[in-house]
Amino acid sequence: MRPWKDVAVGFDAAEWRADAPRLPIAKLDRVHLAPQLEAWSVTSGHTPVAEADAFARGYARVFSHGLVEVGRPDRWTRNVLTGRSVDPFAHWSRRSDAGADDIKGVWELSRFAWSYALVRAWLRDGADRHVELFWTTLEDWMARNPPNRGPNWMCGQEASFRLIAVAYALQAFRDHPATTDARLTLAARLAAATAERIGVHFDYALSQQNNHGLAEAIGLQTAATFWPSLRDASAGYRRGMDALAAQCAELIGSDGGFSQHSSNYHRLLLQLLTWSELVERSVRDTLPEAVRAKAIVATDFLASLMEPDGAVPRYGADDGANLFPLGGAYDDFRPAVGAALALFKGERLPSGPWDEAALLLLGPTAASAAPSSRGEIDRPDAGVFTLRQARGTLFFRAPSVFRTRPSHADQLHVSLRWDGEWIAEDPGTYSYNAPGGWDGFAGSRFHNVVTVGDHDCMGRFGRFLWLPWTLCRLRRQPDGLAAEHRGFSGFKTRRRIIKVPNGFVIVDRLSGLLGQRGEFVLRWHGRSRAGLEQLTVACTAASQEEYVTALPDGGEGWHSTHYGSKEPSWCRRLTAAGSDVTFVTALGCSLRLEAKSFFVDGEEYALE
């Protein structure tokens, strides 16, 4: 721990003004852009000016959700989820991220997502107050968070997100009178301290084999590129870029899937790679060809999952990360995917308010080609598959290989979208460390699968560790897919998904490997009971059916669209016992179950 005055000694603000690279945001004409930006605000029904002014009054949007009062002096160490504060004075290594509170509630405000609202507000109305508020808030943060003191230095990834936000806002405000030499020096000190914090524990981040290593590599790239006069900047740049290339090669599969096994972390991956490419272009050419190739397949992967309204099937862990909140709701993936398509492929989505993210990151682009049509997805390496109908989409999780640790016990999970709504879905994450029985909705019973009792298909050995990793054996069939696993000790679980002319059918069969009996529970999770009632479900054995909502102590009947918040939803449960039991679920079509077959809209299918 040391004072800020001992960091980035010798930084020359005048030299920085003359030589520091410029991002596209620093070259945009605010007056020319303002009418278009305001038109997008009217279309979306949300103006960043209101959010910026709310922040000035002490309210911030947290986890891309509601506004929370954060105006107290201890705001940087106060948990936005619980209101409790943590020790702001101890070295960051003196506390754990697994205490009674969810540490992400402390870190959230220090991700500096509020700075993007200030940039967007200033671009719309040109008011000096937005720029001044950015700088006074940064000054307050630095005064209360000296290098390595307090909880906001615990995580190198969080420090990287913060540095990216400051670098972006600095580029937007670099020519504004409020950006004084003294404030430029503060930003340089933050960059230097962040690069040092990343560097000394970089190997640990890389060992996680997930977004942490990527984010921290790009943090080193950012610090070295925009503050090249800092000590060891060249070495830090080489270390970061070497690690970025290695991480992309290792963590992004040949089919574009990402090691996190998560749709939202995949968005974060695209946002990080978009930023990295822009940083590289500001002084050089582009990222290495191998890294760009991985960025392209990763972009295609998420674009193929995305619905026309920007929705994607939620799967895996979701910590609320949205690196660039530059337009669009949290569950609208068009801002991130649109920017990546334009940057890496020269393709443009249909126009709309979501274009703001691409404009404010990339500047005016020549992207004009229409993106590839959304076909059905068959990505066995990532364990992700879709079937599509005119009225909806079926999303299927059937991982047959794990190179990195899975975050959810979601093998054989199915999400169903019908007439523009997700009627059966993964309920989200809620919290990695909430008090009580909440486990982040990660277990099998929080997914649309059949379980043996309330057991998980993998054993949980920590917040982020399941062992052993249960794999699925996949079979492609003319009318769909089938997969099975033996994650429930002594039982075989098989799921077949079928696309029929008017909808989808899901067939689940569970059997004892030695003919023993078991109690089997089929669950369908959805936000509304009316949605779940659209499903027709039958069973070969006597079964009991119930709808449950908002069960206490980590029970079913909840969903979490944003990290740190949960709302009541519904779970439709069917329970049956036997040594060999089959459930059949249908959507969009009629279903009749008989002894050895079932009929869908009058057509017979054999029970396998």
C-alpha cells in the first residue's frame, strides 16, 4: 500500500496530450451526432441524461437494473445488495470474497458502469456538468481507494473493467476544459497501479481458464497502449498480448464456443475482444490473425443464438457483466453482437437504437453486408444446439466434452421460446454467495430436466466447482437429437428432442441400470404459469403434478433476470416412481401417449 503521489512519477500531461492514441470516440463530432442519439433515446424510451442526473443526486444503476442510492461517503465499500460496508483500510489480501455478503455487491459501483451514462449524456446535450461529474467522482474514488488498499483491489478483472471505463471516458472527454493536467495525471496513476496489480498475480488469473485471464491481459494492453510512458509499459504490453493469443487459442473452441459455458459470459468475451481490437487499431494495425479468427467464430456463435429482438437463451452463470452499457436493455444482445459483427466481419444488423454501441465504440463504419441467416445450431464442442420453427425455438444443452469446468449442472437442459416469449427457460443466477440456501440456481433442479429425486447430476465441491464432470453421449436423428448421461448414480437418463411440423416434442426416459426403482422429477421453469400451461405433458407411470412458486430458502419458483435480484416465477413439477419411466412433453401440437408409442398430431412415434 502506498499513496497515489508515489505512482507514475514523472508523468508528463503535455506529452500525453500530444502523443496519446485516439479512439474513435475522441474523433466524433458531438454536435453532429446529438440529433441521432436523441432520436434513439426517444425510440427506446430511455435517455442517459436522466440517468446521469440521477447519479449526480446519488443514485446509480447497478447490475444493469434498478437505480440504487449510493450517495453516502462510504459508497465505494458499501454493498449495493445489502447496504453493509466492509473495511476500507486493510490490504485487499486481508479479506475473502466468500464472506457473509456477496462481494460483487461491493465491487459493482467500482466497475464504473456509471461513466458510460455520463459519456452518453454529454454526447446528447453537451452539458459540462456530466464531464465535471466524471472527474470529481474519479477523484473521490482514488482518494478513498489508494493502491492495494480496500476490497476494490481484490480482483484483477474488476480492476481491468474499471481501467477500460476510465480509458473510454478519458478519450471522450480528452479535449474538454474539465480534463486538466492534474486530472490526466490521476488517470495515469490509476493505469500504472492497475497494471501493477494485474501483473503480480497474472498467472493466477490465467490459471482460471475463463474471462479473468482474458480481461486482465486486455487490461495490460490498455494500460501500455494509452500510457506508453509508464514504467515497464512495453514489457506489460508484450506479456498481455502473448497471454491474449494463448487464452483465445485455448478457451475459444473451433465452433466458437467459450470456456465459460455461459451466454452472458460469451457476450463479455465479444465485448473484451471488440475493445482489444480497437485499442490495437489506435496505434498499430489489428490483432494477430489467429486472435481475429477466434473473434470471428465467437461472434458467429452468439449471433446464431440470438433472436431478432436480441434475446438469447440464458444458460450457465451470469454475474451481471455488461462491459459496454451503451444502448439496449440488459437482455438485448444486439449492441454487443452488432458491434462485433461490424468490426470483425463488416456485417450490420437491421438498424435501431442498438446501433449506438457500435457507433460510440467503432465510429462510423463501412459495414454494410447483412449478417448470415439464423439457421439451426449444431455446436457439439460447446454442447449447444437449437431447433427452430416458424413460431419458436428449442435450445438444448448436451455437452459431450469439457475442457474447462462447467458452471451449472445443466446437462440435457431445454429452453423453449414460443410466439416471441421464453415460456420455459433457465432461471438465471441471482447470486454467487447469497445468505441462506441460495446456490445461484446452478443445480440440476433449477433446470428443465428430469432428476433422480433432488440430486444433482454432478457433485458440488465449491461455489464454482462440480466433480466429476458429467458428459453426454449424443446421437443425431432425422427429426432431431438424442443424448444421454449417467450422472445420477445407478441410473441412465436419456432425452430425445423432436421437431414436428407444428412444434416440438421432448421425450425423457429414466431407468435403473440394475432394474432398481427410483423417484423421478421432471421440472419446467418459466416466468408465468400460463406459459407453462401451454406444455402438454404425459407419463408412462402414475405421476403427480404440481405448480410451485416462490418457495423459501433457495427453493424453486424464482427467476433472476439481473444479478442480485430475484422475482417469483413458476415451476411445473411432475413426479413418478418406477424402474423405467418415460415423460413426454409437447409444445404447439397435440399429444397422446400409449403403452409403446405416442401420437403427435395423429402421427405415431415409437417410445425408445
